[in-house]
Amino acid sequence: VQLQACGGGLVQAGGFLRLSCAASGRTFSNYAMGWFRQAPGEERLFVAAISWSGGGTVYADSVKGRFTISRDNAKKTVDLQMTTLKSEDTAVYYCARSSTSALDYDSKSAALYLSWGQGTQVTVSS
């Protein structure tokens, strides 16, 4: 599967953005999907994940209550709605396809994800 993320940009602190990731291929609906982010000089960190059906979600503590992950299996998209953005949210955001369909204790680990999009830059100015 190939993944294409878009929707990044420059936004003021307190603002919002909606990232979207479009997938190609016929197996999108079989797998959980995740969003990760990477700031300059830092490791890639987990942001959010959603199960194959959309019935299960999990978030990093740093974004809980501010970000919402969702998916549309018919359109083969997974979105990340980001609100109340902070300067520390500045990073390149990546969508990724998990090797599993459900969420489990490994869902926050980048090692579980086999396919990655190219990333989209989010910059939050304070």
C-alpha cells in the first residue's frame, strides 16, 4: 500500500489543522492505521492510532483531548483532526499502516508499522 499525507501548514498556537492520508491498494480496511510525528533532531513519536474498523482509537498523552483520529474505509483515508495546537506540536507528521488489524499494546511502537507516507509539515507559531 502507498500512503500520501497532506493538510499540513503554518498555524498560530491555539489554532487547528486537519491532516489527511490517502491510501492506495485493496487492503486498507484490513489494517489499523497510525499517525506519528518527528521534530528536527528528535525521534519519531507516536501520536494516534485507529483500528481497522474505526471502533478503537488510542492517543499519546500529549495530544489526548486535542487530536482526533478517524478513518473512512470506503474512501481509503485516515484523518487527524488537530485542535488547540501548541508550539510543541511542530513536526513532520507521518501516517502509517500497521501490521495488525486491531490495536494492542504495541500500537504505539513505530516498529509495528510497515508502510509509511512521505510526511507533511505542521508548524505552530507561538
